[in-house]
Amino acid sequence: MTSGPVDPTTTGAWGRLTALAEAYTPDLRSSVTAEWVEQQTLSAADLHVDLSKNLFDAEVEAALLALADEVGLFGHRDAMFAGEHINVTEDRAVLHTALRLPVDASLHVDGQDVVADVHEVLDRVYAFAERVRSGEWTGVTGRRIETVVNIGIGGSDLGPVMAYEALEPYRQDGLACRFISNIDPTDAGQKLAGLDPETTLFIVSSKTFGTLETLTNARLCKAWLLEHLPSDSDPAAAVAQHFVAVSTALDKVADFGIDPDNAFGFWDWVGGRYSMDSAIGLSLVIAIGPDHFADLLAGFHAMDEHFRTAPAQDNVPIRMGLLNVWYTNFLDAHTHAVLPYAQLLHRFPAYLQQLTMESNGKSVRWDGTAVGYDTGEVFWGEPGTNGQHAFYQLIHQGTRLVPADFIAFATPAYALKDATPEGQSTDVHELFLANFFAQTQALAFGRTADEVRAEGVAEELVAARTFPGNRPTTSIMAPALTPGVLGQLIALYEHITFVEGAVWGIDSFDQWGVELGKQLAQQVGPAVSGDPDVLDEQDPSTQSLIGYYRKQRR
Ligand code: F6P
């Protein structure tokens, strides 16, 4: 990185977009023609992406693409793939894309053969997973493993748990995973309940191996294991057979008492929130098996290749990332909904929250200069149709602009038929998808007052029952929720996040804000436990809240 980031507001394209936004009066009813839909329907690997119901026209599209060019997006993208230190504040390469390079690819970064390193660990992960899946790896009393408990938080939890849920049909029978993340003791209490220690394997997953939550939960689990195993079990052998670790800090793993032979490494060039396809995915590999995990990686890689090589106009992450910039900086949107019409993706929005908001929640550019524009939308969502009966009202008729991504699959995980009392048989997935199609239609095209009147609605209710329309959506479809398609979807959002961060000139790969909370929790801890001197050092509100806690605690 030689020169500083471009302030995007100084570009010609930014000025043009400002003028276009002022003059823009959307009318999706007239602008969504067959020709427009054809132009704005893109493919990326197995994903079929319809951008046509977004609020933009050809001039806006051209100006957004010019903005990408003027801020140097394409060079920045190439620098990431090449392993340059684009994580400037931590002076690190950003190479999650290397985690899914095929074994015959070639990439040397900072003197290291990255592809060889990645595949060396992957082979160990696969071999270990096979031993657990086949029953060759046993607990200390010789029984095969039936439950894998991943202990981790943030990027060491959200990806594995999301994918474990999403790929439920691919799991091996008789082998379940549980995930402990929160330092709220309820989490460990609930997840350990009913477990048989003799058949449980714990994976301590932590990039730094210094995260308070994870180390506390790991100690709780170790104590629980030793307490509940048969009393003649040798403690060292018990830990060796029931605990493995995934980390970049293998020395700290050894200090914890885990055999380094049972530890799987990764590298500082993998951000926590970009790590689920590293050894951090070990619990998932055990659950779905190496072949399906390899399919997942191939899906990631297919999207990487699309992002790296497709022309900007046809490049789905670039187009979606630029539309998000348009909504955030020119149309005053503050949030972005992700609405999967797939129950198996029920943890996908939570996963995306860390990916997008930890990455782009920044108010200085990567050289430390303050941004003079909004960054980082609030990402949120729930699966349809549940969300329809909860918050869609605000998207349909509220005063706020909420761009939304709708995600659906042609073939369901479970094909069920509903037999009506009249003797008709209905494919329930089609009922489900009818909602998916109808919602984006209603959001885009609304219902005019005249249409409401024509239905015979009383005049005094017409306003309340009118839908303004022009609510933007992107529809993302794929043949089915396979491991490969899941990898494509995740990589799509990784690269959308990258595109937005690149336009804003921020470092999307650090997270200094989170570090402050960690430090303060350490500093307040003694006051919570009753240290009067530390309590005195706190602000009046914190003192009062801790006082309430200490009086109420039973
Ligand atoms: O929440 C902050 C964070 O640093 C995340 O970026 C990271 O994914 C998480 O903590 C867990 O960190 P680690 O894997 O080092 O335990």
C-alpha cells in the first residue's frame, strides 16, 4: 500500500450520484420491464440473482461502476487476492480466499507457500474427522464419540453453528454437535445437560486462545468432564482423548493442557469472522464429513473466482456491494434485511451480522482520517415466512427504506405434501415459495389507492390499506441448499462486505472497537466481586448498577 485511501466524496462519480439521487423518483411499476429484468438478472456460480427490483436505473448503475473505478476497487481486490497487507492497522495480509484454493494452485505470501500450508492442515483436519466419524477415535473409556461440543465465540462459533444448522441433511447419524459460546453460565449449563462425558469430544476454538469467554467455558467443560468420568479415569489421558483445539496460538494451547498433536492451526491472515472454512470448521467437518466440506470449499472458491474475474457489470458481489453503498450514502438507508426462505438458514442473518458489522463498523479510513459519510449498515433478518408475521409490516408500509435480500431454493430439504380436507394434495414448498415471490412483488409494486377502492374498501380505510411500493429487493435463488451453494452464498456476502469497505476506504479487517469492551470487562471485574477500591474508580452509574447487583444477588 503506497498511497492513502481515496476519499470517495472527492470523486466525480460521487458528485454525479448525489445529483442523480436528488432527481431520482422511482417507479418500479413502469421500470421493471422484461428487458430490464433480463439485463439485471445475473449468474454467479450456481446463484441466480435478480437485481431488477432495486431502486436504480442505467445512469445510477454507470455512476456506481465509475465510483468503483475511481476509488480503486479493482486494484484493492487484486491486492487482497495477492496477499498484500491490506489489513493496514494490523499490518496483515487478508487471505481467507486462500483457504479454499485447490491443492494445485500456487500462492506464496511473505515467503510462505500458502497453498501447501492450507492443505497440510486441511489433510490433518480431514484425517482426524474421519477417525471420529468411524469410531476409531474414542474417549478415554474406549467408547466412540457421539457428541462434539465446539467452544468458541464470534468467528469461532457463528460460522460453524450456522453451517451445522444449514447442512442438517448432510450430517452423520449418531453424531451431534453442540456449541457453547456465551460466558453466561446458562449456555454451558444447558449445553452440558444430558451429555455423556464418555462419548463427548470438546473442540476449543479460538484464534487468539486468549478470549475470556472461550477460556472460561473450556475450563468449565474440563472440570465437568473430569468430575463426571468414571473415577478411575486418568485425568491427563482424559483431557488428551476428549479435548482438541483450533488456534493460531499453538503455544497457548499447550499451556492449557491440550496435546499439540491434537491441535489444528491457522494463520493471522485469516480474520476470525472469515475463518469458518479454516480448521475452525472442524466441528462441521466431523458432522458432515470431508467430502461435503470439500464441496463447501469448492463453492467458496467458485464465488471467489467470479468476484476476481467477472466483468464489473456482471459481477454479483460488486453490483450488490455498490447498490448497498447507493442505499446507504445516497438514499439514506440505515439497515439491510437478509430474509432466507429456508428454515435451515435460520442462523445465517446472525452470522452475517458479525461478518458485515464487525468489518464495516468503522468511522476512520485505513490511514486514520475521519470519514465524512455513513459506513456499515445494520444487517438483520429472520427466515420467511416467520418474518412476514413479525416485522415485514414496517418494510411494507413504514417510513424507513429497508433494502432486503430474499434468498430461496428450488428444491427443498424436506418435500412434504399437505392433504386438504377437500382431498387435494399441495406441495408445501410451493406454498412457501409463493410467499417468497409474492412478498418481493408486493414490496416493489405495492397497491394503489384506486386498486384498493376497486376492491370495495370503504373510503376511510383506503389510505391505511394502500401500499406505496418501490421497496427495493434483490432475489437470490439456487437449485438447492447444498454445501457448495452455501459456500457460494457465504463468499458472496464476504465480497459484498469487501466492496463496500473498499469504496469507503476503511480497513474492513480489524476490530479495535471490540477490544475496548474486552479491556473494560477485565477492569470492572473486581468491582463486581466486591473490591471497594475498584468500585470507587467507576463512574456513578456503574457504581449504582453494581450496587444493585450486589444487593439482589442470591
Ligand atoms: O468479538 C471480537 C473477536 O475478536 C472476533 O473478531 C472474533 O471472531 C472473536 O472475538 C473470537 O476470538 P477468538 O477466536 O480469538 O477467541
